[in-house]
Amino acid sequence: MPILFIFLAKGFLMGYKFSFFFFIFFILVNCTNHEIKLNSQRQTPDSLSSFLEIANNDSVPSDKRKIFNDKALAIVSNQSNDAANRENYFKVAGRYYNIKLWDEYRDITSRIIQNSKSAKDTASLAKAYSYMFDYYVKVNQPDSVYQYNYKAEKLYIILGDNENLVQTLLTKAVLQHNYSDFLGCERTAIQMLRLLKKYNNIQMEYEANNLLGIVYGKLQEYDLSKKYYDKAIELANNESVPPNYQYRAVTINNLGSMYSIQKKYGLAKEQFLKGLAEKDLLRDRPDLFAMLNDNLAYTYLKLGNLKGLPDLFEKALKIREGSKLISGIIISKIHLSEYYALQKDSLNAVAMVGEAYRLADENKLTRDLLAVLRQLSDVDPKNARKYSSEYYKISDSLDVAERKTKNKFARIEFETDELAQEKTQLVEQRKTLIYIALGIILIGVFIFVIRVQASKNRELRLIQEQQKANEEIYSLMISQQDKVEETRQAEKKRIAQELHDGVLGKLFGTRMNLGVLNTRKDDEGIVQRVGYIDELKTLEQEIREISHDLNSEKMAVFNNFVLMVSNFIDTQRTVCQADILFNVDPAIEWNAVENTAKINLYRILQEAFQNINKHAKAQHVTVTFQKKDRHIQLEVEDDGVGFVYSKKRNGIGLQNMLSRITTSGGTMEIITRPEDGTKLQFELPLT
């Protein structure tokens, strides 16, 4: 991640003649975390894992890696927002990062932030903030780097994730150092060390001590600076530190630079030589190897030992040019300019620093430009006034920019903390509202329970009243049955008397006369027999009439419910303005109908006529009982004003009728519309 490294490391002590070095291990780890290990298992060609695997393969051209990563993104975008989905988004973002598609990386990271907030996934949100921090490092926006790093810091504090918290603190400390907030950098680095006491991380502890060594050197606290450098070197010797990181060489270089600032060039030379003696330094860290050579050459220059110069400067410059380390190239050319100036070679001295000026100006390396202008003032006296004027102008603007940046950092912390405080207040307010809402709900539930209980009591009273009414109807039916039975017995007695006194006497007399006439053969006897036969026919007719009366009496016995309904209809004819037509299907077997069902039918009829009398304004009403298969159907139809069923369906009357018919296992159907009458149909099964 060279650009990220340059952003964080450039400008350290450019105002001095020696270069300090940060080895920002955690950032390199951050970069490595974007790399996902390849899955050795075979995958289907169209699977998400296959797309991600190809997109992460360094041997595949970048344009093809993008195509497969786009396919992976299309799949991930259609997944639900769960933990696995967010992890897949991180993989997709990491692959865009690895092929340097910064805008796509930013867009996916923004999506992860939104999804993490939606899912209230604090760990993923903190990780997404750190990903966004990487983006702003790439586009060189330090205030946004600081902002997202600080947001991640706050979340890691909440999560108790000290390991990631320490990494965010290191980023914060480096940013504070880069913008000359040395006291803030000191506080942050010490905070890191306190946290590192809670868990063992030698590399991060090394970073904190190395950083404190640099900061105390800037603050001219040289004893403290050496103390922390010595501690950093001790930590770098730990076997857990990979030797290719060259931690020892980094801190040895920084310690030598501190001695150089104090003009202790002999001690500085010892440190630079010691650093260059580190094993495999050129292979592992050519940039650091070049820095040590350049610092050593400059020390020789200050000691007046020009043997080996300018070759040592040229050696460092060649390595830096090969690695395109612009800031390092500028330093090398400034040092060569000083060497040539000391040699009275003003032409090369001006040429070298002129090249350095061009590079610093083209790459907008402001701090390096200050060092270049100072050297130009020394080697080009004719234009010294112009260079000095430009120097102070840039220096002042840089100071202002640094102050603004430091203030912006402070404002970011303040605003972030303020937002967090507001969020906490909102959470507390929300809790208060929840408690109030719960209280209202409890009161509402209490009122609801009271009302439900009152409703149940009212319903119980209605049931009791209905039961009482049903008993009254049942008593009425029994009374009606008694009346029918009384009528039946009276009719039986009348028919018995009729048979005994009338028909039987006539039959006996006719039989006796026919018996006498059977002995006579004359014409008169024949005529008399004919007369008696006619009399028998008359008796036959009388018997038929008596039989008809018996049949009518039998129907009366079974149709006492119908009689009760007929009486009700007759009553309604006296109070209802409409003409009422009443029809009963004689095929109905009323004995097969339970008394409860009869009562419900009677009550339904009462309710129907109550609605007709109150609302219908009907001219004609038809009431029909008919048998349909194994069902009895009651139909009440009127030609009144009708109504909109959807508006009246929950009316008490309709609900009562529905309740009664369903209680008996039946159904209700309503056919109506405004100004077109109403038809009520009720069906209940025969037992």
C-alpha cells in the first residue's frame, strides 16, 4: 500500500536534514485484510464463491477480475441483509480495493454502512468505517480519514474491541503528528500503551513506543525520546516480530536522526551504520536501506569526512528513483546540492536543488518545498530574497492549514461526540416514551379488561334474558300444544258421538232392512233395496267427511309451531303497513326440527319484522318456509328501500340473526341494495 504509506510517512522532519521513518504495520495489515485466502475447493462456475475467487486472483488481468467481481456484486445485491450478506459485501469491496477501483470500493462500503446501521450491527459498522477510512487515505482527504477513523474508534470502545481500537488510535496519532499536533499525538500514543497492557500485541506496542520517540524528539525531550526508542528496539528484538518487517532498522534510523538533530554526528553515524548492518535490509526494505545510506552520507558531510561522497548520496538516490519515492528523491537532491555547494560547484548545486524544486512543486509536496526553498536561498544568493519570500509565504499558509486541520480534527471529535450524546439523549427520550407508552398500554389494557368483563356480564344478562324469552316461547308452544290437544280430544268426542248416534244407527237400520228385503223377489223389494243402497252411499260420504276431519286434526297436532308463526303473522298484519303473504311447505317434517331451532327461527322472524317495521317502508312482504333437500329454508322478502350491506353488516339486528342461525348450525344470506328491497334467506339442517 505504498501511496497510503507515503501519505502517512511523508514530510517527517523534512524541515530537518535527516529523515525519520514510521513503519505503519497496522495499515499494511489493514491492506492485507482486503486479501481473502483462495478457497481450494472446487466451485460451480456460476457460484458466488467462484466469482470472488477469480476476482481475488492476482494472476488474472484486472479488467477480468472486475467483470467477475461485478457478477459477485449482482448476486450479493439480491441477498437479504444478514450477517453473511454483509460479509460478502466486505469481500466484494476488498476486491475492488485490490484492483484499485476506488469509487466502486467507496460505493460498496457506503452500502455496507447503511446495511449495518439498518441491522444495528455495530461490529460490521465499525469495520465499514475503517474501510471508508482506507478510501479517503487513497484520495488524500485527511479530515475524512480522521472522521471515519474516529467513528470507528468510538464503536470499538462500545464493543470493547481493544485490538481494533488500538489500531484506530495509531492512525489517529500518526495523523496528529503529520499535522504537528505533537501533544495530541503524545496523548493518543500513551492511551495506546495503556490499552496494550490488557492484551499482548508486541507489534502495536512497538509502534506506540517508536511514535513516542519521534514525538519527544520533535518536542526536544531527547532523554524521553531515547527512552522510547530503546524500548522500541527491545520490542523489535522479540521473536514474535517477523524479521522482514525490519523494525530494528526503522528505530535505529530514527535514533540516529535524533542524534543528528542534536549535532551529535558521531553517535548518529554509529546508529546509521548499525542500521545498515541489519540482515537482508536491502531485500526487505529498499526504501529504508536508501534512507539509512542518505542519512549516513549526510552525517559524513557534517563531519567533514567527504571520502566516499557523493557516491553514497548517488547510491541512495538511485534506489529511490527506482522505487519512485518522490519525497526521498527530493531529499537526496537537496543533500547532493549541499555537497556540491561545499565543493564550490555552484552549477551542480543549483541544478540539483532546481530538480528538487520541480519535483516538490509538481507533486504538491509543501513541506519538501520548504526545505528546497531554504537550500535555494543558500546556493542562489542572487534570488535569495525571492526564495525567502516564497518560503515564508508557504510556511505561513502551511501553518494556517495545519491549524485549520487540527481545529477540524477537534471539531470532528466534538461533533461526533455531540452526535453520540444527542443519540444517547434520543435513546433516553425513546426509553421515556416507551415507558409512557407502556404505561398507557397498561392503562388501556386495564380499561379494556374492565370493558370486556362488563361486556361479558352484559352478554351473560342477554343470554339469560334470551333463555328466559326462549322459555316463554317454549311455554307458549306447550300452551299451544295443550290447546291443540284439547281441541283434538273434543273433536274425537264429537266424531265418536257422530259415529255412534248417526252413522252406526243408520248402518244398523239399513243392514236390518236389507236383511228382510233379501227374502223378497218382487219389484217393490228391488226398489226398496235400491233406496237402501243410496242410503249406504250417503253414509259413505259422511264417513269420508269424518275421515277428512280426522286428517285435519292430525295436521293441527304436528303444526302447532306453524300455528304459532301464523298467529305472529296475524299480529304483524295489524301493525305492519305492508301486505303480508305467508307460505308454509306442507312437506316440512316439523317433528325433525329441534325446539331450539324452532325458537331461533321464531326469533329471527321477530327480528326481521322489527327491521321491516322500522326501516323498510315496504308495501309487500313475503314469508316462506320451504323444504330443500335435508334443509328448511326461511325466506323473508320485502319491496322496501333496501340498504348498503357493507355499511350495516355489523348492525346488532343482523348480528343477532346471524348468531341465532349459526347456533343451530345454519347459514344466513342477505340480498339487498338501495331502493331494491331486501331478501333474507336462512337455512338450517333437519336432524
